[in-house]
Amino acid sequence: SQTIHQWPATLVQPVGSPLSLECTVEGTSNPNLYWYRQAAGRGLQLLFYSVGIGQISSEVPQNLSASRPQDRQFILSSKKLLLSDSGFYLCAWTMDLNSGNTIYFGEGSWLTVV
Amino acid sequence: AQSVSQHNHHVILSEAASLELGCNYSYGGTVNLFWYVQYPGQHLQLLLKYFSGDPLVKGIKGFEAEFIKSKFSFNLRKPSVQWSDTAEYFCAVNPNSGYSTLTFGKGTMLLVSP
């Protein structure tokens, strides 16, 4: 069966420090991968998605970047964190959504920028 | 771009009351529709989804949703809620036109009192 893991689960970082959140999927090949940010009262905001290695689409301009160095690995990064980057970040995967597949979410990562 | 609107941010019900959570989307083409639930301290998980066929969709735990194309709506219902239904509920839409992304509403927090 397929599983998705993301880490770290919680992170406290000073303003201006770098960030790296990692997500891996097991048990499938060539998944579509996503990074969402969840904020109270604002739902889930899609940040990045990837349909293949090295292919990244950004949904909103921001201080963050994403990379997909391997088929089942998706990394969310920042060179210099801002206070406004604090939040709950979710990695997710699916096969082709248009074909009736479900999107599955990881456990989430709480980032606090201080 | 598509958008999803959930009418209520917070809903408070007593056990055995009936539930209806509103969801409207804006997209002119064919869509795939989802309801996700997030119980306290747990992952987002799929409640039900609509891709085609019968517009009345049955999900887990006694939930159902009806797709009304003319109203661009996909409301979630349950005839009799339980305390264990306390959670945050998210409606989401995927335009079935080659975009493999999911746009979420802002969520509705449901609190069921025993």
C-alpha cells in the first residue's frame, strides 16, 4: 500500500534562517505531489505542485520554493524565513486526479518562525 | 481560476440533529468534487467524492452529498450527527480539464455537543 511521510513534524526557526521540509511517498511511481499551507479560517492554500521530476508549478508568489529531486521526494524550502511563513504545511500525493483518484495527505509540519 | 465557497465557518449542533454544510464552486466546466474531514489531531481524510454518475454520493460514517450542477453546489448532509463527528470539514473541487490540482474551501468547523 502507498504511504506518505513528511518531516519534521514541528519546527521552530528564527527569522532569516533557511527552511527545508521533506516529503516522501512510498508504494507508487510517478505520483503528482503537492505542498499546501493550512491556516485557521483560511482553509488549504495550494503552494506548489509537481507532475514529475524537476517539474514544479507555483500557485502563489511567496518566499518559498519547492524541488523534486527524485520521483517520490518533494521538498519545500526557503533561503530566509519570514514571520509570515509560520503555519501548518501539508504534503499530499495522488495519481491523476481527473481519473477519479483521491488525494492523500501527510501528517503535516508545524512551522513557527520567531 | 476556480474557487470554492463554504457558507458557514462554524456550526454547533446537538447530538441527533441533522446536518447540512453548504459548498458552492465557481467553474464553468466539468468538475470533480470532494469533501474531506479533519478530526482533532488527525490527518485530512476523504469523506466522499463525486466524479460522474449519480449526483447523490454516499460516503463514510453516514455522510452523503448531492451535486446540483445548475446551482454549482455540493452540499454535505448527515441525518443525525454524533459527538464523534466534531471536526473540520473541507469542500474541494478539481476541474476535470487536465489540471491535476485541488482547490479547497476555507473549511467549516463542526462542534457536536453530547
